[in-house]
Amino acid sequence: MKSSESHKNISTNTSSTCLVIGGRGFIGLHLIDALLQQDYHVRCFDRPHAVPLENKLRNNPNFEMFEGDFTNEKDIVDAFKGCDFCFHLVSTTLPQSSNADPVYDVESNVVATIKLFNHAVRTGLKKIIFPSSGGTVYGVPLNIPIHEDHPTNPLCSYGISKLTIEKYLELYRHLHGLEYSVLRISNPYGERQRVHSSQGVIAVFLGKILRGEVVEIWGDGSVTRDYIYIADVIEAMLATLAYSGDQRIFNIGSGQGHSLNEILDTIETVTGSPVHRRYLPGRPFDVPSNVLDIERARQYLDWSPGMSFEEGLSRFVKWLQQQPDDQ
């Protein structure tokens, strides 16, 4: 259903129209800003009453807002009309919660996404860009860094669903000519990420530290992940719009690993505040280490991360310190 916030009259220059499904989320808001800056028409689809729109979006003639339920096929039909590209950012589950109800995970993510692909085919969409999960689709790595050709053995339903959607994208390309790019993103962080969420360890840690709370760590703090600043993620997503080669799956990360203990040590340095830590038993779905090999993206997308971990963390801290306490 179309929201009352929608702009009926979109400017009529020759630039392409991009549909961003889940555009009010952390990644989506950054992506929409970047697309508008590059003179794309942007159509955002998201749930009603999600993050309020900023005035700069409401007043931008190249922006449209569609509201509805991603799992309701009728709600999403109109959003596809006239679009050239689609960024599919929606996920109804998280890695740590998906195993509790795999049926819901599959029905609300895989089945709903296949219906989305059907609409893409019917409307002649040029390409779908799908952010997958570089942190979960590979499972326990056989070697570090992890290349795109590494075996995929996810330990959570979330990762299985992401991988399944990747497979259906290839099926729809084979059957219907629907082009796509898959970005297996590591762990993005940065401005606009919610500190009260249950996803995004850096944001959660920073929120607790700035509030003077104890930081709880699953395991001994040695779990290592690849963290990438949000602006670098967006640059990679934009690069896929122009890419038309044969490679379709790309790891997007920093190519470097940081343990939970290292993150907290860096936060102490950046903030100048001590971190009070409490160590808890480890979780079965947390693989010991996950660092991505990003050479394919460097070679074919002409992309590489430009932000160091320390500088990205400093920018995030500075932004958080300027926000209301209930951010």
C-alpha cells in the first residue's frame, strides 16, 4: 500500500530508479542518501511506523516512500512498477534468533523473497543486489581469510536462508535472465546503527559503555570477526550497479580480523573510558574466527575499503555522543 508520505510526482530525467526494500534500516538509510547524491530516483519500501523519514527525504522530488509488509505480496506489487534496480535489504530474523523458529525464518524470508523475484521478472527489473551474510554462510572456516569459493556450511537458520536465496537468484537468472549481485558482507558498523538492538556488536558495546554499563561477552573474548565501516559497504553496493561481468558473488569486508577483546581495548583508547567486562559461556553458533578474502571485489568491482577500524570507530563514537540518550 502506498503511504501518505509518498511523492506522486517523481522528476522525469533519464536516471534509473532504484527500489530499496528495507530502506529505513541502518544500511538502507545510508544507501538511499548515496543513491540520491548520484542522481538516481529512489523508491523506499518498508514497514509503516518504522524509523521516521528525515525532512531532506520528504522534500526530495527524486524520492518515494512505499509502506507495507514485505511478507504481504499485495503490498509490494506497486513498489516494483517502473524500477530498474532493486536492493533487497530485508531480513525478518537475526543469526542468534533464527534457530528458535526455522519455519518462520524460511516462510518470512525465503518464501517471501521468491515471490519478490517473481515480481522482478514480471516487471522487467534489470538487476537485484542482495546483501547476504559473509559472517554466517560459510560456517566454521577451513582457512582464513575466507574466499568466495570456500564451502558453505552455515550453523544457523539465518545463514541457511541467506544461502538459499543466493541459490534462487542463480536459478532465476538461468530461467528468466534476472541479473543479480550478491554481496557477502561481514559486520558493518557506523553512524545510524542502533545501540539498543540485538545485532551489531560494536554498536551494542558502545551503547553500554557510553551509559556506564557492564559489557557482557560471550566466551573468553577471543572470537574474531571482520568489521567494515558503513561508508565502505555503501561504496561496494554502488559499484555493483555498474558492474556487468560474469562474477556475481563478492565478499565485502575489511579483510582484517578483530577479536571482541581487541574491540573493547580500542573503545577504551578512543573514548578514554574504562570498559567493565563480564564474561559469559560461549554460544554454539559463534564460529571462532571469520575474516573475508576481498580480492575478488578489488579486482572486479574496483572497490576496496578506505576506512581504518580505529578511525571508523572514532567517527561512530563522536556521532553517538551527539545523539539523544534514547538513540
